[in-house]
Amino acid sequence: MKTYQATLLATVLSISALGLAEEKAISRSDLPPAVEKSLQQQLSGATVKGFSAEKENGRVVYEAQLIVDGHTKDIQFDASGAIQEVEEEVAFDSLPVEVKAGLRARAKNGKITKVESLTKQNKLVAYEAQVDKDGRQSEIQVGPKGERLLREV
């Protein structure tokens, strides 16, 4: 019986922990003042689509979903207003040849439907693509030079 209870408790705790990692839609008024200040510096020519908050590694991060010049741009801030990550849609045709080749190789027979550059701490760390294969959606990543990544970033 103790083994069953321990297993049940572990399952409940795992489900609870997953719930903390879920992204939750918030309103702009829920942003900390420091995040609002940093956001203001990013809004030139942008249309705001929404905001969310999520707990990552025990810390709350805030994300602004924007449209800039007709493409998506998601900016993630920590509570102090520092930009942690930027995902920005890029046209496939504008990518360097080696990045296109890397994405095509990872997509195999799937159709690449959207590509985003992924920048962390002001450094391009990857390209992420959405792939449609037989009606199933998935995401793939390659490094800044089209190389296969050891783990997703």
C-alpha cells in the first residue's frame, strides 16, 4: 500500500509541477513596471497581440506577442525587465544557404511552414521551424549556421 501511495503522490506532484510551467494569458496591466518600461522600448512600429506569464526554473517570465512589419515577434522578459529571449519570424528565402539546407534536412519530407530566429542574451542561438508532415505539426531547430544541435535551445 505504501508503494501505491508513494507512486500516487509522485504522480500528483509531477502533474502539479507541469501546471506551473503552463503559459497563462495576462493583461498588460499585470506586467511589472520594469517589464512595461522595457516593453515600451520595443514597441516602435509594432502591434501588440497579447501577453503571457510562465514560471520557468522557479522564476516568472513575461512574454509580449507582437506583429512587426507583418511578421511575428515574441519577446520574453524576466521580472526585472531584462530581455531573455526573442523569437522573430523570418522569411525562408532570406536565410543563409547553410541554414536552409539544415532545416530541409531536419524536415525530411515535411513542409516548412514558418521559420523563426531564436535569440538569447542578444545572441542568435538557433533557427526554429514549424513543419507540417501529413497533417501533423512539429518543430525542428538548427544552429545559427544550419548545424544540427545536440539539444534544443
